Amino acid sequence: MAGLQLPRPSAAQDPSQGSSASCPVDHDHLADILKKSVKPSGGPSNGGLDNHEWAAVVNRQGVVCAVAFSGTKADDQWPGSRAIAAEKANTANAFSLKNKAMATANLYTGAQPGGFLFGAASSNPPIPDTIYGGQSQDFGTQHDPMVGKQVGGVIVFGGGLALYDGNGIGGAIGVSGDSSCADHNVAWRVRHLLGLDHVPAGVSPNMKDAIIYDIGPDGKSPSGFGHPKCDGKEDQIAVDLGAGVSGSVVR
């Protein structure tokens, strides 16, 4: 579906839209769970570089309502990954429904030339004023300048997952700072520990919005929703977690 267009959010948003009442996760809880989900701060390995990570959460309206990092200060993580985490959250929320989840990892194949989502990655540009406004010392804190605003952006590689409680979808989380495959594993761990993984269905039937490693030597994905493998052990860990499918069969 070439030229896919999503509504572009306005740079000026009512801060009340990002209030804790409408956010599935608050900053302190997100930061605590993120630290427990990455190796540098005492969590498990996720198969990639084992870097510190950024995480961002949007509510169902796509408004950023929490941004956190796992290190002790903002530049313990890749600085550029703060924006990518928020855009991953925006993407997972934008392409998921109450009855069917779509991880950002599931979009990779469809977004390639000739795919059914080709053009999606450039359809909804991020808003620089939202990402880089405010004071840099507030990045990743309760007062992050993105909070209360829509950030836009579409990312078509691993690390973004929709959030589901017992009543349906409540927004999404994005994680960035490592390989895209490791980011998916971290996001999966964080979502589970938050208790927001009541996923009803997805493109990987039994594993729902799992990452699908089925791209063959010919570059084709039998499922149509495949994601490339990365250079570490991310795919093995994903399978162990229930976060991934490795091989040509989508379970």
C-alpha cells in the first residue's frame, strides 16, 4: 500500500492529554522495570550489545506519557535512541488494534520496496520541536519535554510493542539503544513485568506479536512479516522468552 498516510499530529498539544490518569505506566515504574530488564543494571542479557536502553510509553491517543533510561545519566545510553524509542511506541500504537497487535518488528518486510506497507516509514514524520524542545537535562526524567505531546514517527524494526491490560489496548512501549533484535527482547521483558502483555492476537498466531525470523537467503519472508536476524544471540533468546519465532514456520 504505497504512500500510506497517517494523520500527522500537531506540535502543540494540551499537556493534560499526557496526564498519569491516561498513561498505562508512570515514569518511576517504567524506569525501575527497565533497569531490571537490561544487563548493565543487573538484568539478563538480551543477546545483542547489552547496552543501556531508553524506553518510552504512549497512551492510546499517541501522547507520550513516560520516558526513562536504564543508566545513571542520559548519556549512558545512545543519545539518538531517545527519539527512536518514542517513535517505536508511536508506531506500535498506531498499527495495533484492540483485537490484534502489531509489533514494529512485524512491519519490516511489508515496509520494503514492493511490500504492502512500502512508504509507511516516511508517512508520519517525527516532530523535531517535540523531540528536541525543552532542556536536555530533563531528558528521560518525569519532566522530559516529550511528555504530554505527540511525537509522530514510524519505525519498521524491532523494539515497539502495544500494551494490553485486561480491558484491551492502552497504548504502546518503545525500547531503543541496542540492536533492533535486542530492543524487541527488552521491550518484551518490560511489557511482561508491567503486566501489560494480555495480547489478544497478532500476525504470529500462537506467539501473537512475536518477532518472526523467517527471511531466507533469497530475502523473502514466507510469513510476510519477517525481520532480519542480528549478529548476536538475540534470536535464540527471543525463542526462549516466547518473544520470537525462528524458522520458516509461523506458529
